Amino acid sequence: MKKIFLILLAALPLMASAQASVDWNELVHDFGAIDERDGNVTCDFRVTNSGTVPVAIVSARASCGCTTPRFSTSPILPGETATVEVTFDPVGRPGRFDKKVKVDISAGDDAQNISTSLRIKGVVVGDGATITQRYPQGEGPMRLRSTVAAFGSVKNTRHGSAMIEAYNNSKDTIWPHWEGLPSYITVRLNGALFIAPAEQRTIMLSFDGQNAPEYGLVSSTFTLYPDRGDANPIAIEAVAMVQEDFSMMTPTAKAKAPVVGTESDTIDFGEISRDGGNVSRSFSIYNRGDNPLLVRRAYSNDPGIVSVTVTPQKVKKGKAATITVTVDPAQLPSEMLNARISVITNDYLTPNLILRAVGDVK
């Protein structure tokens, strides 16, 4: 027994020294600025077996399809070095990039893999055709994916958000700023206050529904300047659909809520003359509920609709309001009137009543 114990004791240093360990020459490779027109770029990450047992690279997985790792699965003996070759495809990817490659190294069936995360980064100076395709809007040093900030539906008690992707199409750092913002919209540049050359950034916009000027479709325009000074201004349109928030209504309030009704969903103007001047038609809406019906807004954004008026705007139970639609036939784009009229009320079941104004233009 004593002899066996001495043999095991002598083997302990050998068992303790048999371990897997690796060292990398670098974990992050910065390509710097590369030109999209030059095509693929490649770098080598070198790994050295600094342990006492053979190891082998068993896998290398990139975070996206634009990055391709290549490696050999041959054993790496202690003291030897192997290479993971990583290629990045910049075509169609202008702006800054930061990609990861996860590498797993095995030291045998019973040993746990050694996992390492490698990174490649840099900035792609885009080709003119790619920039125009991906960022078709804007002049001068800044290009934009769109000049419309679409907030979608925004409750009158909450905030909505939108974003516009921007690209610095110049060789200099630019400092964007904006003017003419309405009080209910705020704008900021995501991250720093500047955009480096050939860098993509996001312009973040917030819409305050509580301070919106009206219900329904709200559209406003402000000016974005790409850099210091007032050169190359870009008009940005902000669009939101403001809706009343009924989420806090109690069952009792819902039971007594106003109910909007109308005899028809069509306002027929019949035959109207293009040269005959403005033409008006009226129709009625009714309150079929208990509490007063409040007409928040009645409007149309279709061409040819001059005005939509409501009298009265507060409708008691069983009463009616008169809505008058005025059309200028000379502004109609075709020989047919087919306009959408929105009537917004505090009826929580039908807050936006849609009607149609129709007619033939002669």
C-alpha cells in the first residue's frame, strides 16, 4: 500500500501539468477605414498552444453572414501556433462595423472547450451607388434613409418614437442640428453630438401626445442642418396619428359612454361643375349614448376638400350635430370626387368615424 501511495504521489506533478492553455496575438483587429470598392478585407488571428497537451480548433462562428472565418482542425502541439483567418465583405455595408467571431478550442473528449470571442471592426467608406441606394435623401455631407419621421399611433397621454438613419457622406466630422421644432417634438442624435466621416448614426425623435395640437393626423415640418452653419438644409416631416386614451375608463363609464351614429356613411355631392366654384353638403351625426358626445375634430386631407365644420361640437343624448363639407371642384385631380372624411369623437368604441364624400365632376 505504501508503494502504491508513493507512485501516485510521484505522478501528481505530471497530472497537474497536463493542462490545456492558449494565447492569442490579439483579440480585436481594427481595419480602420476601408473602401467598399476595394472588396473583401482579411486579417489573421494567431493562437499559440501555451499548455502541455495538444489542442485543436473545432469551430469558429461569425455573428453575421458578412464575416467568414477559416481555420484548420489539425492538432496544435504545445508551443505551436495556428491561424484563424477572418474575412469581412464591405459591399453594401457603408458605415462603422463591429463583428464577433466565437472560436472553440478542444483539448480532448473529456476536457472542456476553451471559448474565445474575437472581434473585427472598422468603417466602410461607401461607394456612391450604394450610398444613393441606401440613403436616397439629403444633400451635401449628410445622406438620410428617409425625410419622414413616422410615429404611427400615439395616445394623447403618452409619447411616441421614431428614428431616421443618417450617414456622413463626407471626409470631415459633421455636427448636425435642427431648427423649427414644434413644442411637442424633441430630437437627438443617438450617441455623440457629431458624426464621424463615413459613419452611420440614428436620429431619434419623440412625439409628446399630451401636448399635440389636435387629434387625428398631425403633420409638421422642421429643418435639419447637416453641419454647423445653415448650409444644405433638409426638410423633415413628422407624422403621427393622435388617439384618445380610453384605457382608464371604468365599466360604469363605458356603460354610459356616448355612441356616435349616422344615417349613412356616404355624402353624395351628385354632379358638380369644375368651373362652378365651391360646393357644400351637410349631414348629421347623432349621440345614441347617455353622456355628451364630444366631436374632437372633423377633417379631410384629400385634395379638393376645402373645409369640414361641425356645429355643435358637444352633442347631448339623443341630439344631433351638423357636419358641413365644402369642396372646390377645381382642385380635384380627376373627374370623380372620392374623399375620406374623418370624424373624431369621444366614443370609445368608434373614436374615428370614417365617411366618404363622393360625386361626379363635369
